Amino acid sequence: MIIKFVLPLCFLFLTASAQSEQSYQAPLVKESMLLDVTQSNITVVVGERGHILVGDAQTLSQAQVPTTVTLTAVDGIGSTYIAVGHDATILRSTDSGESWNVVFSDIELDRPFLDVLFVNESEVLAVGGYGLFFRSSDAGQTWTAEQHVSLLSPDDIDYLDSIKDDEDFYNEELNFIFPHFNRLSQKGGNLYIAGEAGLVAKSQDKGKSWKRFELDYFGSFFDTLELDTGSLLAVGLRGNMFVLNDEQESIALASCATTSLNAIVNVNDLLLVLGNNGVVLSVDKALLNSENVKVPNDENCSIHASLTQIETDISSAITGAFMQNETLTAVSANGLQSIKLVK
């Protein structure tokens, strides 16, 4: 079931207020907290205080941005880019990141957007804290809020069914019962969402309906990636990693990481999992279904056969990575940092 909401009139005034505030041109912006990157015809990196870096594979420079809120995610197709962040803020650029406009912002929602994804050239989804779920059908110009009850756990759905006769109470509970939606991913016609309380779900109709993966894990997931086999790699809190399939079968992968795993990226034929405290794991896709583990490490942990921990000199949280000047570059809480392999 999809529940849609008409955006309040006050949105227009909130947008005007957000547009009047310009992000600070920071001399050390590349060392500030950065949270996401996308690469299409250009590279766009977003982060704290409304910072947006735009450029090519060689150089990045700070763009003029009409907000100072923390920006958490960015995505783009062609010359159109959407960045999202705190205060339920959505920014849009139609000139490859040269200029940006606030198209939505509502501080009264008190919820951040945490990810954004172009499903195709016209349809865009933005998701975030406490079930924030918005859709645009015009490449990010206008947005409609939705609620998808199918993303709730079976227990929550049963609870809502038990109170549905009291419409006011039902709507009040529905507004607060949703988990955080942390990340969207897509491959072909399959769309995935990862979130709080063990949420991983799949949609084959552009996010209009969802089917949850049910597994015996109730922590947060922070990213997913569909593999060539059709299985899904999911990573999350405290080093948890799983391989899931449509038959509701799951394999837990011992990562020997005790910190959160934030993102899965493909860079130059390398499949990498990135986490807090500078954790970088390389993944051998051919061994993901193996039951084997490696020799115990110094902490007496046996990592799964498909995983290799890459030692780096990064100590902060890594949330993305991309190639710049032929160097693998991490997007991290301490800015842009080179991922140097230590032999």
C-alpha cells in the first residue's frame, strides 16, 4: 500500500529561506567531512555545511551552494544532479553541478534524507530517517511524499492491522513506526532498499511495491549490491555481511570487522566494502558462496574465504570511493584521502 501526501504550502517559504543561505567557501573543504560521491559525466562529492565539490578525474573545486545543511548523498544522470541532506533538503543542478537550487526543504519534518537514486532519467527516489520516502517523476523538479507499509516488519504490520479501526491513532502510529531508510541501489529492473532493524527489501516496479528479505538479523543495513549471480550482498552494523537470494536463503559472511560497514563500491574491477575506522575489504565474488574461512588472525578471528582486509593509513569513517588522478580516493569523515595499499 502506498500512501501519498500533498506537500504543505509552507514548503514554499522554507525553500526561500534555505536559498538565502549560501555555503561557506572553505579553504580546507577537501579535508572536511565528506559523505558521498557520484561519477557520471562529472564527479560530484557532497558533505557537511552544504559543501559540494565538482570536477573531472583530475581536479575538484567547490561549487556555490544555497544551503549550509549537511548533505548526505548525491546522484545524477547526464547533466542533472540531485543532492539531499538534513532538514529534509533536496538540491538540484541541471548544468553538471555548476549551479544548484533548493527544490525542497522542510526543517519542521526534523528528518534527514540519507540517499537519493535516479531510477531512470525522469524518476528519482529520495529516502531517509524515520521512513522518509519521496518520489519525483520530473527529474527532481517536484516531489511527492509516500509511505510504504510493505517495508515494515511483519510484527509492525500486524500491530497496525490491530488498530486500523481507530483511524486517527492508526495514522499517528504509522507516522512514527517506520525505520530509517539508509541506502538505495539498483541493477536492471531490480531496486533495493537497506535500512534499520534488519530491513532489506526488493522492488521490481520502481519502488511502488516492496518485498522484504526475511533473515535472523535485526541490526541496521547500510548498503546492498546485486551480484552477477542475482544474489544480493548486504552490509551493515558491526561488520555484519550477508549474501541473500529471492528464496529467502542467506549466508552470513564473517568479516572480522567490529565496526559499521557503510558502502559497497565497484572501482576498476575491484569490489570493495568500506567502513568506519578506515576498514576496506576486497571481495572475491567467485568465493562468496563458499563455506570456507581463512586462518585465524591475531584477534583469533577467521575471515570468510571471499574477503581480504586491505590495510590503509586511514583511521576515519569511509563512505565512498572513486578514481581521481589514477588513484583510488576515499570519501571520508576526514575528507578526501588516498587509499594506499600496504604490502
